[in-house]
Amino acid sequence: MPGRDDERGERILDAAAELVLRWGYKRVTIEDVAKQAGIGKGTVYLHFRNRTELFLSVLVRESVAMTAEMLAALKRDPMMMLPAEQAQMVYLGVMKRPLLRAMFSRDVEILGDMAVDPALQPLRRVKIDLFGDLFQVLREHGLVRTDQDLESQRYLMSAVQTGFYLARPMLGPYGDTHDDEAAAALLAHTIREALHTPGPPDPEVLKALAPKVTSMLADFHHALAASVHSN
């Protein structure tokens, strides 16, 4: 069970998330968060060393919730370890979470300087590294193409996903021609054609690899979750 400190930390994060969506990052102060959470300003600093760290933790917590969904999906269906299926699910997960959508689309109206803050780079980098490790496993078992080097595949995965997240804010009205489901399906198709080995994957290979891939994702999820209340 979470301790009292963690419960209070969650209340602070809830307050910060609500206020940043309502007013935008630039306008929200530690005093505002403390008032919304019903605690003193000093109590916020017992959990988070500064304002940036507080709002970074808000975004990390959103990522934790999404990786929990990814884990659950992988346990239900080993197909979810494949890059295209993961990209589709992550896209839909991001789109239904306003704060993650703001982070992935670099929305300065909501996140202000946080949208491009270097403090977010380690979070993005860890995700890229996770996909690199996953690609290595999938390559070894014939599920991902091997006529491309690993670094190129990792770059391609990251670049294509980033392009889909930025499409709507960059393309204006033309970016609204596809709803989230349609855009996610197009993203999955693009990744599948670029990275997957042609033909349907071997169900037995997927089943055999499921415990290893689940463990990799679980390690990532637990490390993220631990970082939310590490201060």
C-alpha cells in the first residue's frame, strides 16, 4: 500500500496536473498547487525540490499509466511486442491523455518552456533505448528486418512517431482529416512496412518471447514509477 507521503505526493501531482491543463504551465505557481491540494507551500517542497521537478513528475506519472496499459496489453496478446502494434497503441494512449499529448506535440500553450525543456530529454531517451533493446531481441528471432542496422531502425521508429504527433499542430486544417483511430492505423501501417519482416509473425515465436519482452517492459515501467516519488 502507498504510504501517507506518497498519498500526499499524489494529491500534489493531481493538483498540478489539473492546474496546468486549466491555466497552462507559465501561469501555475507552487503556491497555486499548494492551495489546490489543500496543503502549505513548504509541504510541496518536501516532495519536489522545485517547480520544474514537480511538473516533470506530473508528465512521468502520465507515462507510468500508459506503460501499465502496454504491459497489460502485452500479457493479453504477444503480438503487442511488435513495433507497429506498440506504436499504434502508444499513439492512442497519448491522444487520450492531454498532458502527454501536449508533451509529444510540443504544445507550448499548455506546457510552456517545459514542452522543449532539456529535462524531458532523459525520459525520451530512455524510451528510445528501450525500443533499441527490444529491436535487438526481435531481430534475433526474425520478427524485425535485419537489412537495416539497429541504430537506423531506432531512429526511424522515433522519427516516424514524432512526425505523427506533430502532424496536427504543424499541418493546420489538413492535419484534421484523420481522427485518432485512423491516424494510429496509418502510423502502424508505416512502421509495419518499414521495420517488420514480411509476412505474418510466427505465433510460437511470439509466445516464446513474451516473457522476456514483458520483463523488459516491466523493468522500464517500475523504474519510471519509482522516479515519480523518488524525491
